[in-house]
Amino acid sequence: MAEQQDFLPVRQDHRKLPRRRGAALNSAIFEAVRAEIAEFGYAALTMDGVAERARASKASLYRRWPGRAALVLDAAYDAMPSPSSAPDTGSLREDALAILRLVAQQLEGEVGQAMRGLLGEALQNPAVAAEVHEYTRGNVGKIMRAIIEQAAARGECDPSVATEARIEAGPALLRQRFIFSGAPIDDDFLVKVVDEVMLPLLVVSQPN
């Protein structure tokens, strides 16, 4: 009787495919990071595996990023909404819902896997925590600032009330649910965050 073998994922030999350079290489690297995490998990992610999948040298990765944590963080940002892509629906409420929905959608996939693994590693390793701190961009807060500026131009809110604490309140609740509660980030939750927290903090009622 033939001996039973464990079936493990087999990597494709990406080295036989054409190499990429510049912006195309960066994009390929970020895609490779997310694909490696989706296929093998965050714990198994290596610079060698990313380099092979992206058809890049490991040296080219280390020229751009000091280590795995910085690379994973940039790959996650690459998939998430950027400040330049702030929604402009004509309504502060709908803009806020749009950005939270986009972030939640990413957190439900490989980006969420990457962030959970990265945060877990950062809690145990001060060097990784330092990389996370250095490469954190705060994009959701920047997008919220852009959304508020658009709303102020429409007369929906007074930008003077948009302190950092008020801007951060909604995204902080999203992060808390993602990291600590384990509950799904469903649309009902996002609507409550916008209607019960974000809008009351950012929109000041006009006196009669």
C-alpha cells in the first residue's frame, strides 16, 4: 500500500517569467505580498517568497523596505483608499459611509490578514513595532479631513469643530471592532458609527 503523503501548497516558479522594474515592480511586489498572505498566511510570509513571486531580487526589496513589517504595511496601504481618492458624493454622511465601507471591505480579505499578523508581531517585537510606527500613514484620517473640507465648502459643517479627536472617533471604532471584538464589520455597524458617532461630532446644529 502506497504511503500516504501530506499535500502542501506548491509554489509556481515565478523566476522563469519576465522581470519588472520601477513602478511596475513596486506594484508587482505589493500584489505578491498580498497573494503570498492569501495563499500561505502571514506567518509564512518571507522576503524570499515575495521576491520570487514578484520576479524581483531580494536585494531590491531590502533597498526599498528595511524588513517584512514595513513591506507588508506598504502593501496594505497600496490596496486601501488613499487621500487622493476621497469620495465626493455631495453628502458628508454618504462620503463617510463610502470610505468606511471601502476600508471594511479590504479588512475582510488578505489586507485584514496582513494587518492582524503585523499587529500581533509588533506586540511581541519592539523592532517590528518601530517599523510599524515609522511606516504608518494615517490615511483614513487624512481622507476624513478631505471629506470634511468638501462638506464645509457645501455648508454642511463647520471645519473648526473637526478636531483630531473627533475625526479619529469613527475610524477608531472600526479598528477596535476589527482588532478586538472579532465581530463582523457589517453595514449595520458602519451606519451606526456614522449616524450615532461621526455626524453628531462633526455637524453642529444651527440655532433656531
